[in-house]
Amino acid sequence: MTAATREPRTDRGRRTRDSLISAARTVFERQGFAATRMGDIAAEAGVSHGTVYTYFDTKEDVLEATLQQLIDHLLESIGGANLTDPMDQIANANERYLGAFAENAPLLRVVEEVSVTDARFSAILDDLRRSHLRRVTAQIRRQQREGRVHHDLDPQTTAAALCAMVEGFSRHWTAFGSTQDPNGQATLTLLWQRALGLTPADSATTTPHQEGSDGIHR
Amino acid sequence: MTAATREPRTDRGRRTRDSLISAARTVFERQGFAATRMGDIAAEAGVSHGTVYTYFDTKEDVLEATLQQLIDHLLESIGGANLTDPMDQIANANERYLGAFAENAPLLRVVEEVSVTDARFSAILDDLRRSHLRRVTAQIRRQQREGRVHHDLDPQTTAAALCAMVEGFSRHWTAFGSTQDPNGQATLTLLWQRALGLTPADSATTTPHQEGSDGIHR
Amino acid sequence: MTAATREPRTDRGRRTRDSLISAARTVFERQGFAATRMGDIAAEAGVSHGTVYTYFDTKEDVLEATLQQLIDHLLESIGGANLTDPMDQIANANERYLGAFAENAPLLRVVEEVSVTDARFSAILDDLRRSHLRRVTAQIRRQQREGRVHHDLDPQTTAAALCAMVEGFSRHWTAFGSTQDPNGQATLTLLWQRALGLTPADSATTTPHQEGSDGIHR
Amino acid sequence: MTAATREPRTDRGRRTRDSLISAARTVFERQGFAATRMGDIAAEAGVSHGTVYTYFDTKEDVLEATLQQLIDHLLESIGGANLTDPMDQIANANERYLGAFAENAPLLRVVEEVSVTDARFSAILDDLRRSHLRRVTAQIRRQQREGRVHHDLDPQTTAAALCAMVEGFSRHWTAFGSTQDPNGQATLTLLWQRALGLTPADSATTTPHQEGSDGIHR
DNA sequence: CATGAATGAGTCTTCATTCAT
DNA sequence: TATGAATGAAGACTCATTCAT
């Protein structure tokens, strides 16, 4: 979109471009950005070396197009998340995030590889995080106003921390749990709720954590 | 562990090698790994091009030596953390971590840049995380046994999530807060404690979160 | 056998590759292997530096391709040699050998230069010699059976010595004779025949060397 | 001698220089010239890198000194050869040559490696061969005058061929025979004598090859 | 559009040689 | 003399990008 990309004019062209992006993702995830040669992408897509340049001006542009597609999917899968909703919606949101991030973590790592050197990509990642951060911050603020979240938490810092938790967990720690801890998502949700002191919507007027169902001392 | 590195045999050599590592850190943090040329490191250290190769075989080896030094410092600053101790020690531990990570985040990002392509570095980072994870997991388990942490939390998953929170926060979100949110550390500690349901040592027999002092509705 | 070489897919490519091999031979013969830079070959072929790497991975591979072509020609020019035939065929064989070797001696010297360090090339040269040795050994054995060659000569050792004589003569000594001794070939043939005690086919049943026509005391 | 070599002034110096030459020979024979680094020689001699330059100006000079030592030994072992003497002295000469060459072949190959590029060494080898050639030529001429060698052989060409036979045999073919054919020397001598038509000293007036003792048809 | 050959700037890396101690 | 650190010229090789067909 932003990238210097030549849009295909024929159907055959569109097909070629799509398979290039798909191939690029495969190769980037396998080899990282630096170790990927344009020829690798072409080979993976089954086209000639020079064909890549029919659609993309630089290797960075290929990555950007690939990333753009990822982001489209990402926003789509997360977009539905109704962050306005009460407590049990956190579970839903986290589930989506975890799924989406886990699925895309490999390519995102590649983008981070490049973003160390290339400001273009660090900006994209920043935007992504920032917009998410903004929404989570707003949600926390609202919940504080509704008296369902601790007031002594700075909304933005808290949002940053919780977002970091979910993103970071999906990136690294997932791999450590014995074959993808199936409780990962549930645990994250629990931690998120308890960290905020979040209470169910109907008990909004009650002090949080009064319930004995928190598993301590049974 | 010790990279393919030629140890200096004289004092002059040691000095040169040290200044190379120091220069390397500066340049790597400024330019990232891919964009750094061996000549840049040499220039920054004020030595000739070939001198770098007197002590290091490859650019990767330079990074590894630089990383090794970082890790030594890191373990040192964190090593003192007495994770066995009660609730208010979490604050201490987080403070250290946040400080240490924030300080080293730039170089660590560079290491992650490389680790996408180079298994040697992903292994080092994995080890680092794993050993930290192990300690935090053990701590949580102990606290659960002492009845001061929710029993429904899987220790390892929880540890992974909290570690991710601290690491991730120090890496990215820090940059977002206006000039390093001074409450960052305090907030992280609060979140950590509440997420676990952690109670003060002396109230171990009490159900956590009974106190009204958590800032909600006063 | 076929070196790590990328085969051209178009005619233009084939032409370029051929001219590279031809240029390589020229340059190798002029400068030797060590003193030849890839750029020299490219310049001689009138192409750019990197073009060499379109067809060859390393400088060694260029030499191997060049050598392969030499060997093909060599076997071709020698292939016709009917080593089964009687005495006067030795002359024919030697003539061919001498011609072929003299023509290719410069490049072969280069190959020997490299083969001191690179086992790949010493193997090729060994094979070449071995296969020649095998044929000459078989010929001598046959001639012994036919009673036309001294029986007290070990066939293999004898073959090795005579091959060495021809090869070595064509390599070094040629240069010593005033402008390529025109009698070189005739002399070699004489020596070869007399060393074996070889008799003409029709006098096979006669003891060799009975004829007074050998130029001694007339 | 001719080489730019700094003669040692102390005993310790002489010892160091000698061990350097000895080490150089070992390493050159193992790795060839191009693949040998000055450091390898130093390491093999157990001295420091820079020490080599106390005695030699360049790597070529090291080789030349090594070669000089070889030549001294070579001439010594061959020097005694009395080429003036009759037929059975050929055996003696060949024996010496074969022994001397076989023993020194590895280093000589290295010298040939360099001589492709470096005229200094090709001149040395040429001189070596030329002086040998001169003596053999003179011997053959004398023997022709004495009527003990075929008159139809050009002395110089013949000498070149026979020298090539001995040198080449000792270089390559030796390796092919099953563990150094013990008859190699005897066979070479036979071939040499018969090729020339050489007759025993006392039968100088007789036509050569009249004897039935040549193993053919018994 | 697709192809694949050609280009050449860019770097790493080597190592003979020099030099301060 | 010996040491080992420093130098820097030299060259192989890579690969993104261009271009003729």
C-alpha cells in the first residue's frame, strides 16, 4: 500500500504477485530477512529471478507487502473483539490475540529483525502496538471509571504491561511449555483480570476479589 | 560459551580487545548487526581494519563476545535478587530487572535481530530466558505451597507470562511513556503481585485481597 | 566430474560461458593459478566481474571446467591411437601424445600447481595417468606374450617409466632443445622400442635386436 | 645463499634458523606453498610469528633456503656418481637418483608449484635439470664415440628423455606400484641401457644386443 | 509479462609484513 | 633475539538490481 509496489494489470499478474507474497512469507519465516535472497523467493514461487522486480522494487518492499497482508488478516481476526464489554470479554480478546500472534509470530520476528535497521518497519510495528495500546488503555480507563478496576494503576502503563505480557508470551514462552500449554490462554486471562482487580459486570459496585473462587485456600 | 576468540597475551592486547568490544557495542546499538561493517567497529575503536580479526574470527564472534559481557553484567546485577523472600522482594526484583533490561535493551534487540537467522544466538537467548523462567517458576510454586498465591495458576505458564510482561515492557512500551514512565516499575510490581494474589508474608494465612487498601473505591 | 557449475540456459549464456573458459585458459597459462584474479578472467573475456560467478562458484571451479575441456580434447586426440597394433604404431601413439601434451603442457602445469594443495585436482591427474598407465601396461603385456618384448621387464613398472618419459619430455625438456627439437618424437619412439626390445610384427618369432640397422657401427 | 637471508650471529640464532627451515619443510610438504602461512611455520618450529622475519624477508625466501638445503643434500648424494664409468655404473647412478628424488619429491613438487608463478624458482629448477642434462648428454656422447651406444640417437634429446624418465618415475609412478615396486630401480636401469643399446665395457667393439641374455625367448 | 544473463558496488576475510616492547 | 600486536593491501565472493530478449 505504502510500499513501492506495481499493481498487476492482468489476472495472470495478480496470481503471480500473490504467489510471490506467499512464497516470500514462507522463505522469510524460514531464513529471516538478511539470509533471504530475491532468488530464493522467486524459486519458491516458481518464477524467474527477475520476475520479482515486476511487482516489487526492493526486497524491503516484498517484506512490506507480506507484512501488509499479515496485518490485514490480523486486524480482521482481532477487529471483532469487543473491548467495550465486561470481564468475560477479556477472555475472548486474549484468546484472539494469542491465536493471532502465535500464528504470525514467525513473520513478525522477521519484521523486527529488519526494524532494527530500517525505520520504515519499526514505524509500522510501533503503529501496530500503539493502536492496540490505545484501545486497551481506553478500556482500562473505562473500567476504572466503572469502578471495576483498581484506581491506583496508571492506565497507560498498565495497558503497556498487559499488552507486553500477551505479545511476549505468544512470541517466546509458548515454545517453552510442554507442547504449547493448552491452558496458556486461560492463565493469561486470569492473570489479566486479577492484575486489574477486574470484577464481573454485575458486581461492579462490589469491591473486587471478594469471591472465594480464586483458588486460594479453596 | 566463549566464542571463537583469540585471547590476548599481553596487556596491550587486552586493552585493544576490550576497546573493540566496547566499540562494537556502540556501533551495533547504533546501526544494528546487518548494517555494521567490521570497519565501523575498527574505526570506532581507533584501530586498523585487520586488528579486529586479531581477536575475532567473524562479525558474529564479535557480537557474541559483546553479548557475553552484557550477560555477565546482567547476571551480576540480577544475581543478588533474593527471590526466596516475601512479597516486597518482588518489587526489588522487578526494579532490578527493569533497570537491567532497559539498560541493555538496545543490544539485546540486536541479538534478536541476528537470532532470527543464526541459531547460535537464539540458543543463548533461550538459555537466558529459560534460566530466569526456572527461577520464577520455582518461586511461584513455593509461594503457592505457602498459601500466598492462587492455586489455580499453572506455575510455569504464569511465570512465562509475568517474565514476558517485564521483558516486553522494558523492551518496547517503555519508549511510549513520556520519557520513561517513572511509575513503570511500581505499576509492574503491583500487577505482578495482584495477578498472583500475592499476600504479605505475615498475612499468609489470610485470604489474599481482603484488604480494602487496593485503591478501588477507597 | 562436472564441477559445481551453473549451466547456461540460453545461447547467449552458452557463448559467455565458453568465452569465460577460453579466457580462463589464457590467463591461467599466463599467470598461473595463484596469481590469477577472477577479475583477470572476466576482463580477458570482456565481461563484468560478477559474471564469472554466474557460471562458476569458485576459482577452482573455473579451473576444473577448463581442465575438463582440455581432457575432452586430449582423449579425443589420443583416443584414436590403436595401441593393439604392432611396432610402427608406437611411433604413431607417441607422436599423438607428444603433440597433445606439448600443446597442453602449460595448463597442465597450472593444474599441477593447484594439485599440490587441492586434492580434487591431484585426483583428476592421477586418474588421467592411471588410465593411460593401464592401457600401456596391457599393451606391453600383450607384446610380451607375443614374444616381441623382453620378458624380464615388469609390465607395470615399465609402462610407468615409459609414460613418465613421454610426459616428462613433453613437459620440460622440450623447452631445452633448440626451438623444439624436430627429432624429439622420432627419438622418443626409438628409445621406447629399443627399451622394450620391440621387434617388427613380422619378425615376432625372431630374437629382437638382431638387425644391424640400428645405426651402431653401421 | 642467493636468498635475502639474515645469517644468525649467535648459536641460539643458528639453532632457531635451522629449526625454522626444518619446520618449513614439514609444513610446505604438508600444505603446499600457497596454503602455508608464515604462522604455520612459526608454530611448527615452536617460535613466535614474528621470529620468522628475523631470518627471512619473505615467504619465498623461506622456501628458497629450504630448497637450498635440499639441493645441497641432493648434489651430495648424487655427486659421487661416476658417470664416466661403463655400463654397470648406470645402475649405480639410477639407484642414487631414484633414491634422492623419491626422498625429495614432496618438496620439489612444492617448488614446482611456486615456479609456475615465480621465475626465481623456475630458474633454479631449470639449472638443476640443465646441469644434470649436460652431464648425461656428455656421457652418452662419449659412449657413442666409444661405439657402445646407438649412433642414430641425438645425444641431447636422448638424455632429456632418459632424465625425464627417471625424474618422472620417481615423482608419480612410484606411488602407483604396489608399495613402491622394489624392482623399480632395476627396471629403470634395464630400460636405460637397452634404450641406448649400451654394451658392457669389454664388449665395446661388439655390436650391442647380441647377447641372448636379454630375457626374450630365453 | 516473464526470463535469465549481466552488472558492479559492497564487505568480509586473509595474511604477509612491520614494529614496539 | 624473541614476541605478539598492528597494519593494510588484496581479492574472493555475494546479491540486489537492471536490462535485453
